[in-house]
Amino acid sequence: MDAAIRVSPFLPLVGWSVVLLMAHVMLQGMLATRELGSAWNAGPRDGDKAPSGALAGRAARASANFRETYPAFVGLALALAIAGEPGGWALAGAWLWFAARIVYVPLYLAGIPYIRSLVWLASLAGLLAMFLALLF
């Protein structure tokens, strides 16, 4: 393995992003199970029965929103690691994406509009910084 990839500051962030993904999955599952019960969770989930509560729905939508930008983050972070990008705007963008995605969850669960959208835009700005660093 190339030494630049082994020491890349992007790789720990990719690892932590997996932790964040699992947190989304567990939060969504926990809130759905709290609403529909453990028999629903353990069963095949056939039919149209789905959580209808606000909190479970918000957790599901926040998770879906995370998964929309997650492949872009992973792809950009790994490309930057392979390219040997040491940091700068690329690393700042990666941290911005990661921090914004963490902040986004409680804002979405609390139903806070506008600020949540600004945080989402900040996460996109992080991806853009990573992309631009890869190009230039």
C-alpha cells in the first residue's frame, strides 16, 4: 500500500463516517421499534405498516438525506487519499461535511427549519471544497 494512502488524514474520517451511518441506522430503527414494537422489528415487515410518528419519520428522512450525499463524500475522500492530498481546503471540506452531518440530525429531529437547511448547505460546501481540491 502506498505510504500516502496509509497516512492520509481522510481515511480516519471515512471510518468515522461509517460510525455516523450506523448511528443513523440505529436511531431510525430504535424510533421505529419504539413506535411499532419489537415484533414488527423482528418480523419480515411485510405490508404497508410503517411508523407514522413525527420523530420516527424525521429520523427516517434524516437518514435518507445522509445517504444521498454519503457516496459523494466517500468517493471524494478516497480519491483525495489516493491523490496524496495532504489537507488544506480538501481536509477542511471533509471536516465541514462531517460536522454538518452530525449537527443536521438533532436539528431535523427537533423540526427546526431554515437552520437545518443552512447546515445542509454547509455540508454541500464541504463536498464542493473537496471536489475543487481534487481538480486543482
